[in-house]
Amino acid sequence: MVDYDLLVPYGWTEAVSNRYASMIEEGRVPARVIRMDRSECDVATPSGLARARCPRADSELSGLCTGDWVSIDTDSAVRQLLPRRSAIVRSSVSGRSQGQVLAANVDTVLICTAADGDVDLGRIERMLALAWESDAQPIVLLTKADTAAYLPLDEVRAVAPGASVLAVSANTGIGLDVLVAMLEGTVALIGPSGAGKSTLANALLGAEIFATNAVRGADKKGRHTTVHRELRPLSGGGTLIDTPGLRGVGLWDAAEGIEKTFSDIESLAAQCRFGDCAHHGEPGCAVRDAIDNGELTQRRLNSYRKLARENEWIQARTDKRLQAERERAWRDITKQHRKMFRERNSRR
């Protein structure tokens, strides 16, 4: 009989069991991916932590990520990727028209930005769109609050409707009690290098688990201390995934995430006189009126337009890639049919 108690610290709950138990084939057990290393991965299983072999990159079962639930066989080989409940996906850094999963089965996304440096509202909006699209609940954190000369909490809250915004310090403990009370399920930290993600992760874990580095004093930029996405159990329940710093955050099919991130603009746009209002000066434009009376900034409207255009562009590229794949498949079928007819005629 399989004992699931050892899986509980890694996120196995009654709800997870109800979702996956019937999908796991006989002779296999569930496991959660803790860390990926190319052809192998660390997993948590009902028997404890283990090293498992991953499928080839060209197999149907590819693209495993930290946080995934899988099934493994008695030879410690991953045989099945169980359906993801949520996933943080960005556009591939390779520039190809495909997405890259940063973390899977996440409940809460902590968006980290260092309060002692340049608090980039546009970057926060971009990461919020990524988080909302994943179906997880975002929380925006202004880290290193103890060393900041000014905390722009109001400015950040204005660009994060529906998300909580907190100022925290892993070194002094500022705001950590409030943050811990808000955490639920699997928590993922995202943000640029130097945002203090690993330091915050260690504070939440209560131990020096992840390596940390000081940022450069000249430009407040950090080095990529974390090079793997890694999942760890939190002492108070739930799990935490630390991720490497994100230099670029390209959106991937994030229309709903953009709508939630800019729900204030979406609400204003619904009040415009014309349904196809472009907010460039049309009569009865509620968005322009909000900018004129100071309720909305031009910067935020520009950011909304930029992310919407980017998302439309990546979707168009994806559609072209899928079309090309379908065309290649039909060409292969046609070649097979021609070959079959030639062979049939030659036997007559």
C-alpha cells in the first residue's frame, strides 16, 4: 500500500489526490518535480526524495518543469505528466514561437522588485499580466524596504488592481508576518536579478537554503545567483519555488492576464461612446477623459497598448507556426499516399 504522508509537505492534499488518483496507471506512483536537470530530475515520492529519469526532449512527454505532478514507475522513470492546474508561461527566450513554463501548479505568485532601486512600474505590469494569466493570485512585493529612501506603495497599488502590494524586508522582518499570513498552497517568486528573491525565500523557509549575492553598488543590478527553479516545503505548510532572475519577460497568450492587469482601463473603455474607440481623441472617450482629469496616467495607457500589441504579435506568430506544422503534416501524408499508389501500380 502506498503511503502518501511523505508527499504532503510537497503539496499533496485531498484535493490533489481527488484530481490525480484515478489518472495514475497501475504500477506507478505520483511524484512532484522539485528540480530539473536536463535528462534527470529530483522528485518527491511516497517513498521519499528520489532521482528520476526524464523523457527525451523529442518525446511526447517533454517540457517538464518544477512544480509539475507526474507519475513514475518502479525504475524511477517519469512516465506521465499529470494535467497542470496552473502554469506561469512566458515567451521563449530563444525567440521561437513557443512558450516556456517557469513554474507549474502555482497558487500564489510573489512579484519581487527592489525598493532601494528603480521601481519600474511597466515591468511590474508585465509580470502581473504573466501572473494573472497563470490562474494564480499575484502579490507585489517591494523588497529591501529597510534600505529604501522612499516606498512608492501608492504608485504600485495604482497599477496592480486586484493584487495586494506589500513592503517587506528579509533582513529586518518588516512585513513578513503579514506576507506569511497571505501565502497559500504553492508559492512562486519571480522578478529580476537583484530583487532579493533568494534572500526572501530563505527568510520564508527559515534556513539558508538558497545562495545569495550582493548587488552591484553602481547600478543596483544583481547576478544570477539562482540558476535552477527549485521547490521546497514551507514549515507552516505549502511549498515555495524560487526562480532565476528574469532579464526579459515576454508575454505568451496573455490576453486575459492583460485584461486583469489593466482592469481599470478595460472598465473605462466600456464607457466610451464608440465600441471601437482607439482612445486617440474620439468624442466621448472615457479613457481620454480619465487622463485629462488625472484619474489615469498616459504612461499606463501606453503600457497597456504596448503589452496588447506584443501579445497580438506573438499570437500571430504562433498561428503561423501551427499552420506551417499542419502544412508539413499534410505534405507528409500526401507523400505517403503517392508512394503507396506507386507501389500498388508497380505490382500490377
